[in-house]
Amino acid sequence: MPLALEAAGKIDHVQLKALIAGIAAFVSSAQLVYPRQKIRLCRDAKDNMVLECCLAARADLLITGDKDLLEIEALPFDLVIVAPGSFIK
């Protein structure tokens, strides 16, 4: 996709290199988690896997644009779910 962005004129080559470096830095510090506990809280059952991963990773923040996740009012563990725009503010 990054190359498509450059080809479409949406970003220049310097921005593309910065994007790739940013993604590489993020991925290099990522950790693989294996959910151990099933959660059934989200109205979209497929999104429960995201919550299971957050619990396994002991995450304290989930940044998502998924409305089903954003509308969850109470969780049985400490996790703040915010939209990208709210996080940036």
C-alpha cells in the first residue's frame, strides 16, 4: 500500500521512507500474545478477539475506529477504548 500511495502522488519518496521506518520501528517492538480467556462483551462477536488480546497483553489503551468496540460501556478489566481523534487531542 505505501508504494501505491507514492505512485498516486499522495506522498513523496521522503514521506514513504519515513512511513516505512515508522512501521518497522513499531513492528520491531511488537509482542505476540495468546489469549487465554474468552470474552463475550461486544455486539460484534468477531471483535471479542481484540478484547481477548488486550486482556492477554495487559493493555491499558485500545485506539480504534470500530463503533462496536467504542460503544462498550463497562469492561471486567482495566482498558480505555478511544477513537483515534480523541487520542490525538
